[in-house]
Amino acid sequence: MPDRELYIGLMSGTSADSIDAVLADLSDEQHRLLATFSCEIADLKHDIHELATPGPNEISRMGQLDRELGIRFANAVNTLLHSESIDSSQVIAIGSHGQTIRHLPPEHGDNIHPFTLQIGDPNTIAHLTGITTVADFRRRDIALGGQGAPLTPLFHRAAFEKAGIPRAIINIGGIANITLLYGDGVSTPQGYDTGPGNGLMDSWILRCLGKDYDNNGQWASQGRVIQPLLEQFFKTPYLLKKPPKSTGRELFNPDWLSQQLVSFGESTEPADLQATLLEFTAQTISASVRKSHRPIAEAYLCGGGAYNGALVSRISALLDPIQVSTTEALGILPGWVEAMAFAWLAQQTLAGKPGNEPTVTGALAATVLGAIHPA
């Protein structure tokens, strides 16, 4: 089909569980998901999370991991294309988010200069795939005074906005973020990181049961919410800040949870803490929807959290009577939305169009984001 505009999107999120690759047709302002591929990177997860906080020999460890992830990303692309019998020459570009190892936006800590850093060498990806690779999407927004995140709201508007229907698109990865689309043809998208998504729940079940995640929220469903501890969680300063704002594993991590438990000072049953963490995620998300300056009619979930039945049920109950579904109802399976977004951002970059929304990130201006690495 000569009229197709094929792009590949690559995503590895805060949880650092896997590399997600999508093949998308972005012609005629359509957003067709043609094929997908996902591969685990469990053997790299510890090294990735270790780089999220200061430690010894950081530069050498980062350089090695940067190259290794570049090779893994490229292999994911080549496997996807091979499975679909697509030649690399048919693909216009790859949009690679990379793996975030440090995200310290404005007003975070005592840093003189805010910064964000994603690794997964795009030069390696371009070389091993033979496809122009667009990457390093977040730092230009930071340079303009923005948060560098979230960057998905413009894609959400392009793919999911519907005239006359105010919608919330909620991505639940390691961290959760929200996009508010008002469907009035005038308002710009609104969005920010709401707080923890799956990350705290994943780290707690790994610590207690040795499992990577709580399948369908089954373990959380066995516990009871510890209300005083939940109320303590909500005193976290980030949650009291007004947007623009973004956060990450630098804040909501196992050390944060340990500090919270020390401050709480009472013993807790492990399943009860898991139930409390699920409730924390559900309430921070639902509160963000409720804070919209215009009533929201529909909410659509994406990311790994959209597959956690207990979490989805709790969000639905908190948002009632707002209709809650997943982005599958809008044509894109929830696990692939973010990778699709970075394919779209690659297209935006090559077209010289802005990829950020200043009302979301707080940047001084809309700007072209990605850095282009020719094949």
C-alpha cells in the first residue's frame, strides 16, 4: 500500500519491565496500529533502577547500559519487522522514548539546573535497523522551562478527542498521568502526573512475595485499606502542588515507602499495605479527574494498570457516574498507547511540528522536541 506512512514507536516505562514496539500507519491523520512486539528486559531491571538514584561509577554503568538498551531496542524493531515481512526501507522513522534513569524537573530538590535523562542509544538503533531514529524528546521542553512530561497529551488529542464529549485519558504505568480533553474545539489539553501508578504496588509485592506484579490485583483484594496510613500518604508535598508538575521513581520508590512506614510507626499486614497502595493510586487518579475545571463525561484507561481488574474496579467506583473504560474502546489497546505516542512524536519532529503543550508542561513555548539520528 504505497499511501501508507509507516512509523515505529518504542517505549520502556518507569517499571522497566519490557520494551514495547509498535508499527503504526500515521497517514491522513489516522492512527492505525498495525503490529506489536514486546520483549522482557528483566535481566536489566535492577541495573536500570540502580541508576535512578546516585551511586558509584555511574558514568561507566550508564554508558554500558545505554549501549545495551540501544541494541535491545534495535532487536525489538528488527523482530517486529521480520514478523510482518516489512522491509526497513518502508519505515519512515522510529520514535524511541528511551529508558528514563533520572527525572528531576523544575522545583525538584536542590538542583541548580533541572534535567531529565533517557538512555537507549539512538545512534545504535539507527545503525542496527537502517531506519532514521528520533529520540531525546524530553530535554528540549526542560530547556524551555517545562517539566519535560507528560508528552502524550497532544497525541491523546489527535487520537482520542471527540467533539462535545469531555474525556479523561489516564495512563497507569509505574507512574500515572492524566490528559483532559474537553472536545470544545477551543480548549488546549490539560495534563500532569497524578502520582504513583503500579510502581509502589510492584515493588511491595516483589519484596514480600518475589513476584514482579500483583496479577489482577488479587493480593491487594485480600487486604484491607489502612486508612490512617493512606491519609499520611496524601500529605506528600507533590500531591499538594498545582500543575504543571511531573514526578517519577525519584520520589515514589521503595525508599519513600520505607520512610512512610517508619513515620507511621505501627505494624502492618503485607496484604493490607498492598490494598492501601492500590487505594492510593485509585484515589490520586480519581481526584485528578474530579479536579477538572469542566465536568468529565468519559474516562479511558491505558498502560499496564488497565489490566489490573481490582484497580480498574476501584477507579470506576470512585468516578461513578463517569463512564470508565479502556482505550480499546477508542481503537488502541491500552498496552500500546504510549509506544504509539512516540511513533506520532517522531512524525511531528520530522514535519517540524511541536510535540509539547506548554499548558501541560509549563514550557515557555511549543517546540519541536526530538533529536534526529539519520540511518
